Amino acid sequence: MPDGRVARVTEIIAASTKSFDDAIKTGFSRSSKTLRNITGMRILEQRVAVEKDKIIEYRVRMEVIFVLED
């Protein structure tokens, strides 16, 4: 059987009160505590929560791609 890799994709949502960049880093940091062999991420959506005419939270929906172990 040829040697190959199989990857899995899982979708997560992360949030930050600082920025989209911080929300992405928060999602990656939390994902890497549970998932091994992460090879990439794809940002699917960015949203903000607004309260009293101010942005109070930055949210990202993203896919985390990781290679399955043997």
C-alpha cells in the first residue's frame, strides 16, 4: 500500500475583544491543545458583535486542518 497522508477538517468559532487577528490566534492556541498535527487553517467568516454603537467582540469561524495519525 502506498504511503500517504489523510487529513481531517474541523470547524471552530473563536472570539476576542481585541481584534480579528487575536481571535484567530486564540482559536489556534485552543485548537492546538486538543488537536495534533495541525497543518493549516482557513478563515471562513469574520463577524463583530456590536453594543451601543461600539464593537465589543470580534468573531471568526474557521476550519482547522490536521493530519491523522496512524
